[in-house]
Amino acid sequence: MTRILAVDDSKTMRCMLQATLVDAGFEVDLAEDGVNGLEKLKNTDPDLIITDINMPRLDGFGFIAGVREGKQVTAVPILVLTTETGEHLKQRARDAGATGWIVKPFDEDKLISIIRRLVV
Amino acid sequence: MNDLNDMFFQECDDLLEGLSSGLNNLEDGGGDAETVNSMFRAVHSIKGGAGAFGLNQLVGFAHALENVLDDVRAGKLTADETVVALLFTAGDHLSDLVDAARHGNDLPPEQGASILSDLKSVSGATHSGSEPGGDAAKEEPPAFEPMALTVDGGLPALADMLSPVESEPLTITFKAHPQLYANGHDPALLFRGLEGLGNLTVEADLSTVVPLRDAPWSTPSLSWKITIRPDDLVDEAAVREIFEFVEGLCDLEIGAETAPPPGDADSVPALAAPSPSAAPGQATQAVAAKNAPAARSSTIRVDLQRVDRLINLVGELVIAEAMLRQSMDEMPHSANTGVDDAMSQLKQLSGAIQERVMAIRAQPVRSLFQRMSRIVRETSKEAGKSARLVTIGDATEVDKTVTERLVDPLTHMIRNAIDHGLETPEQRRAAGKDERGTVTLEAAHRSGRVVITLRDDGVGINRARVRQIAQHKGLIRPEDDLTDTDIDNILFRPGFSTVDAVSNLSGRGVGMDVVRNEIQSLGGRVTLQSEPGAGTSVTISLPLTLAVLEGMVVRVADQTLIVPTSPLREMLQPGQARIHTLCDGDRVLALNDELVPITDLGAALGYRADPVSLDLQFLLLIEGDSGHRSALAVDTIAEQREVVIKGLEQNYESIPGIAAATILGNGKIALIVDTDQMIPVPGKGSAVNRPVPGVTGDALHA
Amino acid sequence: MHENEKDSKSVNRVEIVCFTVEKQDFCVEIAHVLEIRGWTSTTALPHAPDYVVGMMNLRGTVLPVVDLSLRLGFGKTEAGERHVIIIAQIDEKVVGFLVDAVSDIITVDEAEMQAPPDVLSARTQAFIRGIHTVDDDLVRAIDVRAVLPQGDRVDA
């Protein structure tokens, strides 16, 4: 089963993601910020990660960079899910190692189709 | 979806609280980078959630506010007084928008229009291109920065890209950069995605593959040539969408079959790709830097009803324990000390459980105080005063019910303080004071009670004027000898208002008497001190818990009643007291040099007519918040004990003279006397109107 | 007749608890009824209207008991062992109704409820939502919200 780690500091957003992803048949782990996300990664090996950018303690950029640093060879796809549309922020995220970018509020079908495109 | 909705608004409340506390920090000059950051995140999260629920008005406003905070965060904008004031106003409006959205409404757009335009003009310079709202969010933004593309021959014009191609076969040449793999992409998956769009052939170009021993692992050397014959309704844009996330991470060329053979692509030299280790290196620093703020304490959200059910059960436990003790006391003395020991252990345990359970309901007064800062801002604006709120002891914990029910009284008190207490900036300057008045809200735990004090540094109470008005309104007689405290306390009398033309602000048809009633219904006391020229302070003292109370069990007119012990000063046996009958028939107790009015509890509560003689009665001397004393006549005094408070209003309504009810060890209900209402106020009879016994009415059918 | 009704198209089937007050039949919807208890003594309330008998303790909940007879304009009930208290929840409030006896729980069609006849006294009328016909007997449906003690505190 495809396992997804969703990282967002908003509980509402976490729950929406969880509902959407579980409905689509994914297994979902949740984390509430970058630090928590990196902790979760010690014990889980997701097939894909979805992360917010603006988060306390460790933001999305730092989190992605942290993931990439940890696992270089089998790079897990990381989708950034955020309300930010600024180009420079996207560039930063990609520089940090983000795989893709989805703008909130997300369209459920689109999110799922993108995920399916990114996981084996 | 409803649950999510609820969750969102609950989260909004927390976020707004965070925003507000950040603003206070900022105002006090204490805001560091993380303060602004967390404020930004709060607004950002509200915007994100609001977008998900299609709350476009909220999204739009949050976006504008977020931009300003972003500028402050980035150092493009200094959080000076004007900006902070704007942020406060905007925070208030955001809170209003959330409230409106919670009830499924939008606010009339003109309501926030000026704030919105202020926000926009403040952040205008840096965010001119960025439009708020769901519209912006719905637009599919171009994927990654197009400038980063390294494609030979350049990209087709955007118009060409988007125009549908009539099922023409497309040729795609694709060569991945190392970063593509590092970012979690997999060419095979891209091809699989293409497969869904039409008939596909993929050829790998092996010519560029270097011998294995020379192969640098980080530099992929394969390139592919893909030919796709798209299905109906699939155009080049759809194909491009597959590559959306890899643009800039690969050499990519998409063209019609008829285009010149893209052999050139093969010869693109391996780019000096960014070293994959560069980004993680930066990240390490980021992790270290961002780890600094302290970890949050771990909490769970529990439905308040669950807590209340638990509290009720514990209340039952305490009652059951009392019943057990009572029936044991009635048993012939068995000299069984084991049972006695177990009983006292049980009592201790149930007491400890009760205490812990009540602590669950306790919450810091912070959010209450923060709500008040808004009242201060709004009222001072309306009243043309300048005021700031200083809060002390935000972390003091109070029962949740208390914080909720303090909102209205505190709001009213603050309006009073600013409207009547504080002078205008000009007057203050003339008096040698800071032009800006200070309202201080302080909470503290003091000897088993919670004490909340509201102070202002205004003019203080004009006692001469209060006296004059009170006389005019017939509340006092000219000859009444009143202390300063007595005069100050007139403010709590029903129907008293120091401003003749009821002020638009603090008037609103409520006086301090309403404040006092509300506090008293919480088992609290209000007192007031004032110093002319220096200010006024109102002190509210509340019981820590609303669940138990120490009381004296008494019997009056065949009824069992509880008199709380906290106002109790003295108890007098029958015959012990010197009782005088005044000319109007009222009886008073001579105590030292003071004459204390006597109230027969049975008569005050309408259980019986005033007894002819008080010779056989016990007297309970009580003292109210105002300092006035009264003696309650009762038939017998049974015992002193702790009782569990059961509200009457939940299933019935409030009863004059009665604070609440409790359940005795025998399962019977006893009423708890509201002693403050039993103390006559100077110039007036007992606070409780004495009904004529036996007469009843029915308002519905009267 | 109840069997026949099951085949009919009516959808407003409600269960009602029938009881007697002063030998007359009344009912309330079972949805309001939490339980039915034997008479227990109550604690008199000061300043309460006469029809509020007092407060009773229902497993730790303190709730008022209304003498329905007095409330409906009949005589005062001299409550004793044979009387029962219907514990009802109306919106947020839990209230006890002192009645003579509970007779039955039956299913009726809310749609067939008729307007109360004018023969009742004005006072009773105000508390009756309508009339159900049950086996040729007329059962009056109490308007539970109207009979609640409301704002008619006695203030001298």
C-alpha cells in the first residue's frame, strides 16, 4: 500500500489531507511541523511526502532539505502544498529538493492524480 | 465535513489568540523575529483553511494582512506605532470575519474596506502584483521558474503551448539533470504518465552513456526520445503538465513530429549541475537555527461535555461518601477503627480526585484578557481617549465557566474605566500625567481565591457628585453618614448612573449593579477603591472552584438551608445576644457599639412571617463585600460541612436570596443561601423583597 | 386501529406517553420523556409559583417538579405514594411533572391530531397542543414548553 506522510501545522489541513488521501486508498501518516516530520521519518518510510511551507519550528524548506540530506539515493517524492504562489518561493523549494508544487486550496482529484504520477 | 468545519473554527480561535498575543508583544516592543513569524503563520493558516472551505472574503482579507506581516517579517516594513495600530485593527476585523464565517455569513464588504485598503497601501510597494483570494489560488501557476530552463532552441511561445494540437504526434526529447533524481522524480513515472495520454514509444539514447568505471553516480547520462500520438482531447498542454514539476530539472523539448529532428538535444553537454550536496548543506543550518524555539507542551483537546460528566460523577462520589459516613455515624458504635480509617482515606481520595478533575476545567485567563485588549482599543477610540491595556498574571488559571462569564462584566467595567475614569489626553497632560491612560488587568491566586483587579490611572470617583446624584435619585438621605467606601459602593446600586445623559459607551442600559450580580452568581465579590486624581480599581474575588463550598447546615421553618461560611463572622446562641427592637419594629443586634440589623431567614425567604420573638433563635453574623453586616436568625444550627454546589438555573431559574442548591447525605436537596442578598443596603430595606407568604402569581395568566 | 395505521401513508408516527391528571387523559411525546419515577419528597422553593412543588434530586441532578394539575388549572395535588413524576427533557432543561398515574404508551399519527376543543378553560387551553383520539377516548397533548415554569417568579 502506498504510504504518504503529510506535514502541515494546521490541524484542519491535516485532517482534510488525511480524509482525501485515505479515501483514495493511501495509507497516511501525519506530522505537525518539519521537526515532527523528520522525527516521523525515523520510523516510517513513506512513498511520498506532502508538506506545507509555513510551519513553526522547522518550515517546509528546511524539512525538505532535511529529508533530502537523510536519503539521497532513493529520493522520495516530496509535494509542496501551500497557499504561496510566489515564484521565488517555488524556486527555493525546488532548490531544497521539492518534487512538485500544489497550490492550496487543492483540488482533490488533481492532488490524487499528481500523487499517482509520482509514486511507483 | 461539519467536523472539519468545527475544527477549522476552533483552530482559528487558537490562531487568533496567537495573533493577538503577538500583537501585544509587538506593541510592547518585545516582538522578535519569531513573534512576527508566528503571527504570519497564524494568518497564513487561517487563509489556507478558509481557502479550503471557500470562504473567499476571509481569504482575501487574510491575504492582505499576511502581506503586511510578511513585509514586517522581511524587514521591509517597520512595525512602528501606525503599523501596529493598523495590525490591531486588522486583527480585530479578521476575528470578526472568522466569526461571521462561523455563522455562515459574510460581512458587508464596506465594513472592512478601509482596513483592507490601508493594508494594501502599506504593503503596496512589495506586493502589487499579488492578488488575494481564491481566484489567485485557483489559477494554475506556472510550475517552476521558467527562467531556469535549459532547453536548446528555447520554448515555444506560450500561446502555442496552450493551443490544442490536432492529435499530431509529438516528439519529446528528455534528458534528466542530476537534480531531477535528487528531487524524487523518476523518468519511468513520467513516461507512465505520458502513457495515459496516448500511444507512446520511448527510445533511450545510449550514445551518451559513459563507461561504468568513469560514471559519476550523481550525473545521469541517459536521454530519451519519446514519440506520443495523443488521444482525442489531449493536447500539448496536457503533455507539458506531465513534465510540470521537472521543468528546469531536465533538458526538455516538446515538438510536433514534423519539427526538425531534435538530434541536437543529444549533444547537449552534461550541464554543470548543482552539486546535490549543496542544498542539504544549507538545510542543516536551517534545521539547527529553527530548532531553537522550545517544543510545545503536549496537550489534547477534550470535549467539554466529557469533562463535565466526569465532574458530575466526582460530585456524586463526594455525595455518596457523605451518605456513607452519615449512615455509619447512625450505626451503633462498633469500635471498628479499620472502617473509620478506610473512610477517612476514601474522603481524602475523593477530595483529591475532585481537585484534579476541577483543574481540568481550569484555563489561563490569557484569552479573556486578550479579548479585553480589543475592548480597550475600541472604547478609547469611540470615547476619544488614549488608553493602553497592561495585563498581569495572564497565566493564572480559572475555571472555564468563570472566564466565559467574566467577559460581560469585565467588558462593562473596562468601558466604564475608559469612558468615565480616564481623562481626555488634554486633561491628562494638564494634570501632568502621561497623555495615554493605562488600564491594568491583573489576575492572581490569593488565599484560595482568584482575584482579578481592574485599575485605571484616571480621575477617580467624584464622591461629592456621586452623593449628590444618589440623593437626587432617592438612594440615600442627605443626613446619611457615609464613609468613602459607602459612597463608592453606591455605584453598585441598581439604577445608579453618574452620567446623566446615558453615555453611548458604558451606558447600554447596564450599570455596575449588573456587574455585581453576575459576579455574585459566580460566588464572587466585587469591591471598589478609588483615589481622587489617581484612579479607580475594581477587585473581583472569585472562588477557585465552582463545585464545592464550605457551609453551615441550618434549619429554618422546617427547611434545611446552607449558609456559606466565608461571610460568616460569628454565631450567637439563643439568649446570648442583646436584641433591641427599633420604633419601626425592625430588630437589631447590639454588638459592641454597633447595631446590626437582624433578618429572619425564614421570613426573608418567604417560608413564614417574621417570628414574634427571637428568643429561641440562633443568630449568624455575616459580613458582605461592602463591609455591611447583618445577623441571620435561624432555628437551629446542625453542622458545618463541605457541600457540592448544584446550580438551579440549569433546570429552573435563579431564585432571589438563593445562590444554588446542594444534595445532603440523605439524598435530600438543601438550598444555599445567598448571604449578600440578605444584607440590607443603607437607605434601603433588605435586598430581597419580602413576598407576602401564601400569595402566588402566574405572569402568563395574571 | 394501530395495525391499520401502519399500512397507511402517514409518516408522522409518534409515540406518546398517556397519563391522567384529575381523571382526565393527557399525553406528552415520548421523545421528551427520560423516565418515570415514583413520588419522592421535594424541597420547597422560596418565591416560586404555587405549581412548582419544589426541587427533587434525580441521581445528582437538581430539577424542579411541576404539579401539572395546578398548572393546568385544576386543584392542587396532595402528592403521595400513588403519584408519579414524569421526568421530561425540554430543550436544555430537565423537569419533573407530577401526575396522578401513567396509563399507556401508544403510537399515534401526529398528522391526525386535532385542534383542542373550546370546552376547556382558557387556562388549560393555553397548555394544550391538540387532541389525539385513542379508542374513542380523547387524549390531550400537553405543550411541554408552555407548562415549564417561566419568568413567573413571585416578587412580592
